[in-house]
Amino acid sequence: MLGEVATKLKKNLISFNKRLQDRYKGEVDFDKQDLRERLHHKVGKFTLLERLSNQRLRDWLAKEVVVGVDGSLNKVGVNFPHYLYLLQALAKSTAQEDILAAEVFCPLLAEVEAEIEQFRVQQQQEGKRYSQQEAATKLRTSLLAKLELQVAIQAIQKWPVKLIMMDGSLIRYRIEAKDSWQQLRELALEKGVLLVGVIEEIATKELGTRLSSDLEGIYDRELLFGVLEVGEMLELEFKLGLKTAFLRPSQDPQVIGLDILKEQQDKLKIMADLIQTLTPKSGRGIPLWLDIVDNEVRISKQMVESLVDSYLDPQLKRRLFASKRQERIY
């Protein structure tokens, strides 16, 4: 039986690979120099970045610090509403100081039920319809964004911050936690703190749309794969109120993205230089400081299970959150 399943999956993968090759035939083999020229004329300028020396980095920072911000979540249970999520966000400074925020999210709590219903009513008034499950997912996503913004705000209030690196696009915070985002944005501009969102997984389709109809619909990460030189940045604007850039800070051919406030666009070069400096040359293209923050904030499945087993009534855990899947023999 297992052999028959493996054979069928093998045939499916071979067919799938052929369809992918047909889909991208001619699109992944474009002339690199021609594409660079088209990007330069129709999209934005290429800029060569530099790795800051230790002395220049110290001079630029003076007595201020760089802060990395990231969030994490994990859950116990499977289906709505019988699950609970543990969420936390971490702001970590290069002075080795931390700020941590954490929350529990469970649709079974009366106050969360009320929030879900209130959210559904508000969205319905705007012509959008959400199920209870969809509304709960939106609220949970918003809560994690709020926690990340909360620790970033506290970092500016508590520490002499030069720059904050957020994990992901800044537009995400504006969409998912508008009020908290506005508070962070205004505080950063008031205090002169640089804000940059580091985008690991680029999911936009902006470049192909600007270049030509035959490239429209192709994802930016696909178009730029191997096109930028190591240490090179492509600047552009397509997000309201933000300045965006793609860059290749390591030998990895896949680019990453940066979002910064439009009011701070004159500092884009130094921010990109810093990102390049903090990224290992032979690494995966992400600043090491953000990887450190990600590792420290991550909530593993084992951690969730351990905390729940220690602090949740075992009868309630079994009644509300136990999954039949976990009881499988095989």
C-alpha cells in the first residue's frame, strides 16, 4: 500500500514539475542585463551598499543602540473555538537589554467572544462579512502586531535608541494595529528614531506591473532572483507613506525588502548599510540581530505544552483543548 502511494505521489510531482517549468518557461531565463536596464529606467535606481567598519559603526551609534523587534505565537488545541494561543513580542537592544510582552488568546473567554462579535458587527457595517472563526483569526493577528508595537514603543521610551528593526513590512502594522502603529510612528519621528521593516518573504508583484504587460503578475522575488549584485539595493516607492527598497546583503541570490518612513527616506542609505553590515556575507540574507531576536522570542510547541500542563487545570485541558489527533496509535 505504501509503495503504491509513493508511486502515485512521484507521478504527481513529476507532472507538477513539468507544469511549473511550462509556467515559467522564458520568464526565469530573461537576460539579466536587459532586466537591470529596464528596472533602472522604469522603476528606480541601483545603489551599491557598504559594510560599515567597527569604528564608523561606533561613531554613528555614539551612545545609542540598535533594537530588534519580533513576535511569536503557538497554540494548544485545533479547531475554533477550542484552542488557546500564547503570544509574545520581544524588543532586544544591542546593549543586551530586553523588553517582553505576552498575552493569551482564547475564543472561549467571554471578553474575547464579545470582541469577536463587536468586530463582526463593525465589519458588517462596512460591507464585509466575517464568520466567528475568521474574526477570531483577524483579532489574534492584530493582537500580535499590537504586542510588537508595544515593546517597540517602550524601547524608545526607555532606551537611547538610534534605530529599530521590525521583523516584516511596516505596512503590516498599519493594517493590523492602526492606532498602535500611529503612536509608534509619531514617537519615532518626535525622538528622531529610525524605523525599518525587514521583509524576509517578499510577496509583492509591483515590478512586473511597472516593466511590461508580459511580466505583469510575476512576483518581485522571482524577477529579482540573482539580478542584484551582492551588496546592491534597488529603490522604489509603491506603499503609501513609506519608502521601499529591495537589497541583496549576502551571497544568497534571493533579495530581501526594506520599508522605512517616507519622512526618513534621506536616511535609507545608512539604514541599508547597517542591514548589510549586520548580515553575514555567506548567510541567508537576514541581519543576524533579527535572527537572534527571533530565536529568543520563539514559542515552541514544547514550551506551550509545558506551560499549559503546569498552569492549566488538567480536566479543563482535556475537556476543551485535547485533540483526538494526538491520541492516534500510529
